[in-house]
Amino acid sequence: MLLTSAHVAAAAAPPSGNATGLALLARVHRAYAHVPAVVIFGKTGTLSFRFTLILSSSRTVAEEFVGRQPSNVTTLVGRLGGATYARDPGGSCWRSVPASAPQQFENLGLPFPDQPRMRVGAPTRTAAGWLLPVVADGSPGTFAIDAASARVTEITVTASGRRIAEHVGVVHTTPALPAATPLC
């Protein structure tokens, strides 16, 4: 059976962990209830990247990833209930990403900024808001949360020994994501 993002999201348990952290995360979810989209961008090594997430009542319903390296661009796009598709560097058509592939969007259907199998730690107060430690699929990260808006301003992830800072912004109108056509 081919697993779609809807199957993954439906099977995903809600975040677990520290009660204070979970309460703060619930406040963050409410802060995105009327936000149509967010953009997340960053850089690691020679790769610069941008995620665009379309939200509905704080839940991610569609997503696009654009990764740029000096000589190529890779684009992924997915919608809730459908597959994730990739347009490879220099390609003119889209291919379906296997459900087991690491490029598969697993956060479709989840409230922003949740990830499947996410564990939340105790938040730390800062001058600007809070730092909320999380672990998703064994990788530690931190959400920097603004005190006034309760929205995430930065996501820091440690993966493969690298610390990656991802900046988060609100998009006030719903952007159009590319349609995965033509298929290869």
C-alpha cells in the first residue's frame, strides 16, 4: 500500500513531553490559527533552502521546498492527501517521491510547527520570548518563540553534527505552489 501524507499525519501521535512546553506549544498553535502561510529559509554548507507551508487553521495542508546549490535547484511539492513530488535539477517533469524516502513531507496535516514523533522539553524564558527544546526523530532542535505574538521566529536543528538555523516568517496571503505537472 502506498502511504500518503494523509496516512502519515493520521498515524502521527501528538507531541509528548514536558507539560509546560506542551502548553506553550498549544499557544503557538493558536497563534497560527488565522495565518495563511509561513516561509522558512536557511543555509547549510553550499545549500540554501526555502520551505513554504500553506496553513489552514494552523495545520500544514501543502508544502514546497526549494533547495539551491551553486549549480542546481531541486524543488519538492506536496499536498495533504497526496504524494510528494520532486523536480530534479535541470528537469522539466515531476516524479513521485517514494513514501519511504527522506524527502517525503511528513508534517502535512500537523499543526505548525509540529513534526511526527516530536518530544517537547521545558521552555526557557529569554528577553524576546522563549526557547522551546524539541526532539524529532532523534534530532534535537529549538523553537525560538516571540513573546508578543507567540509565533516561531527561528528553528534551530542539529543534524549530522551540523547546527542549522532556519528563519521563520509569516506570509499574509496564500502563495500559489507549483502544480506537479507534467509527470515523468
